[in-house]
Amino acid sequence: MTPRARLDRAGYLRLIRGQSRGPGPALGRAALALAALGYGVVAALRNRAYDTALAPSTRVPIPVVSVGNLTLGGTGKTPMVEWIARHLRQKGLRVAILSRGYGHTAGLNDEGRVLEDNLPDVPHLQGADRVALATTALEQLESQILVLDDGFQHRRLARDLDVVLLDALEPFGIGKLFPRGLLREPVGSLNRASVVVLSRADLIDHDARIAIRRAAERRAGPLAWAEARHAPLDLIDGVGDRLPLEFPRDRAIAAFCGIGNPEGFRRTIANLGAQIVDFRVFPDHHPYSARDIHDLDRWAIETRADLVLTTQKDLVKIRLDRLGAARLLALRIGLGILTGADALESALAAVVKDWPPSPM
């Protein structure tokens, strides 16, 4: 990521959050607000078309579970997809994951590679036409249930269950539609959700969690609700060796990531007891070039870090075991349900009740 790219992303976030002051930024926010009006009209018309069957959804003869969100940026969908796929696989069902595959050119993208590493017995199909992917999973893989990644806004493929994530650190995308804010559609659209999961709920206090739920239900009505945390599991290197979470404690750590919510990653590292000496952020799905690796090597040397930490999503694209003189490790994350596990598991059970498991 170039310094200009980092500046542009950071500048955009400062602009929409009102942190940039003066006539120029005010005019910029006004222009973005006007664009957001148009975006909102298009989103409303599109949803209305699907709600009234003017734009028909294609239903496949096996259940589809969608995992999605309301906002741009990371809410922890990949760990949720993994949790659901593993839960269904443990029931003896043949599961396939379908995703758009943003950022992939050949083979799976970064999130797909993480899921492939963590769920080797669950096929993952990526492509723009998820109806065609569903047909492939059904006819060629004999799948019994599909998990649709980032599917809340992808209404062309009918689903039997919509699990929608809200990030506790930025649940409503500063309350405004894109591009004036980070909302992909209005908060009231949560009324389509089967279960709402507040991710990274452990990073805020109990009162803040209650406030988020009340704000969501004021606009969308009563919601089936669960709360989850991104629980660190262990550390992994470029060749798959694993180390305990205690390994970085009291060490000087340089960290970097290219994910939708870098602040959640930074806080998780800090909670391990590591001393973060520097933290670099790349765009989500960033394709690391040879120049990037060279810059990271030099950066690791300059920080004099004992270790360099990144996410598993970033490590699968780099596949190195060192940067500079420091060992490179990725933090492997799993989803832990804090509250509402019964609501989530009951919803999944209702979807698969008519689908007897096949032999493992």
C-alpha cells in the first residue's frame, strides 16, 4: 500500500466522520450526502422489487444459509461462515461455501484460502454468479446445504436463513448510507434478518451492547439476537506450525493487516499482552506485491521488533516465515458465541430438520 493510498483511505474516513473541518470538507460531505440520496433510492427500489417478486429470486432445492452485514468493511463474516459451516458439517451434512470472491484473479481469494486451510473438507466456490455456483455445488458436489458468504444484499439467490452481523465497534456505519457513510442499506433492513449477531461484543461494555440492540430494534422491530467475540485460537507461521497465544506476551511487536476492521485486530493483539511498537494498515483484500514485501522487510528492521504479527487472511497471501530479522506469525481467530447461542442453533436446526445427514 502506497502512502498516497493510506492517506486517501484515512482521509475519506476523517471526512465522513466529520473530523476534517473547513469549507472544503463541508462541501465534500454535502456532495457525498447528495450521492447517498441516489444510492438510497436505488437500494430501496431494488429491495422493493425483490420484496414484491418483480425481481424474482432463484431457489435451489437445498437449504441456503446467508451470512452478511449492513456496512462496508469487516464485521467478522469469515469466522461466522467458518463457525456455521463447521456446525453443519458436524451434523453430518455435505456443506459448500459460496462467495463472490472479491480480490481473486485465479483460484481462491484470501478469505477463501483461510477457509480452505481451516475447513479442508468443505468446498468453497467463488464467482460473480452465485446462482450458477449453487447449481454446481448441488449437481457436481452433491451438497446438501449451502453457506452464502456476504449474501445479505445478494438477493438473487433465495435463502432459508439470513444471519446478519453488526460490528460492535462500528455497528451502523456512522448512521449514513454510502458514500456519505458506510451503510450498504438502511438499518431498518435488519427486519429481513433471521438472526442478528453482534460481533466483537467483548470489546465494548454491557451497557453499550444493550444500546446497540435497542437502536437496531427501534428501526427494525424485534430481532433474534446473539453476541459473539473473535476469540484468538493460536499463532501460525508460513509453513503451518502453531504456537501458543502466550508467545508474544511482553515482546515488542510490529503488526500489519489488510482487513476491513484493522482496529479490531489491533485491540486483539493488545489484549495478548504484547507491546505494539508500530501498526501498519493496508486496504481490505490488499494484493501484496514484491515492493510491498520489500517495504515490510525494511519496516520490520526499522521497528526493531521481536516479532511481526499479521492476520491469517494476510499470511495466506505472503507465505513467509520472516520479515527482516523478525519471525512472522499470524493470529488465528475463531468465533466464540457469548450469548444467544440457542437462537442461532435453533434457527440452523429449523433449516436442516428435513434434510437427514449423509454418512461422513
